[in-house]
Amino acid sequence: MLSSFFRQISIRGLIHMVIIAKRSCFILMALLIILFSGSCIFSPEKDPTPIIVVGKIESPVSPEKVVNNLKVAFQQLNINFYRDCLNDNYFYENKSTTDTLDIRWSKSEDVQVIENIMNNCTSFVFTSSEYGSIEEWGKDVLNPPNGALIVDEHPSEVWLVKTYLIDMDITTKTYGDFKVHQLMEFKFLQNSQTKLYSIIQWNDLTTQ
């Protein structure tokens, strides 16, 4: 059914519809397939609904606290908690290796998509295991350490880059339960005044 649907509508057209207006749960689940298609295990989950241990929001004094808050946002289906995890200049990126239909969302676009998905879920359990970590030093930042990775993309900032293996257990209102297994890269930026962290960029690494 989903494959037939995709033959009738372009990916960008689907994304446009989901961002502009709240659509049916069918389209929202199709969007989930787009987010993770070709790069993860996404299959109906037949096991009983897992026991959810809900944490609490913490001050984002470290990247680990931000990830904790992300988990809480998904578990509580709280779009405000999710929004607070993201930097104002945040963007999500999923580059395609098979065509030119890359996905790139600003903070507002990403938040709208996730809100639509949350509205059509009864539970969304997000877990992560850290896979690797590195710092990206902007080319204009003074006194980088020996061997530092110097980049042009954010010349005046230092970003902390962490790779995670992400698992999601998703229960929808209409289409059953799903599991997602995904390799993702979060790039964190520390506010120079508050010293608090947020996610500045979220990349899908599996398809790159």
C-alpha cells in the first residue's frame, strides 16, 4: 500500500503537504518511512507495548543532558520539550545517495513535522547509544588544539559532534507499532553566555 502511494506522489510533494497542513495518519506514517527509508530497520512491531520509564527535563549543561531531554520529549509526546532541544539555527539533513531528493529542514519545518507525527502517536520511545565523538573547530577560532578538525562551515564556532545508534519504538493510533534502528549524527553548540548546549545540526549518516 505504501509503495503504491509513493509511486503516485513525489517525496518533495509529500513533505510540502505534511509541513503546510496537518494530514491523515497515513501520510504521517509515510513521512516516517521517508525519514528512515533505505537506511534503517522499519518494520511492524508485534511484541507487547514496552514499559515506558519517563525521565525528566534537565538543564542542558552537556550534550548528554540534551539527549536526555530529547528522549523525554518523545516519550511524553511534548513538542515544546523537543523544540527546546534545538538551536535557533538548527537544521536536519538527510542526503540521498540514489537521487537528488535530499531532505533539509530548518528548525520550524522540523518542529512542524515532528509535531504532526507526535499528534498521531500513542507512544514514542527513543533510546540512544553513543557511537563516537569529535570536535569541529571553525577556521577562525583561536588556539585550536593540535590535530583539531578545522572546518569552513561555521568559521567562528566550535561544534561537538556525536554519533549515536538510535532506536525508536513507535505506536501509532491507526497503523500499529513500528521499530526504527538508525545511525544518526548530532552536532551540539554551546551558548557562549549561558554555557548551555543545543542541537545545531542533525544528520542521517546511514545513507551517506
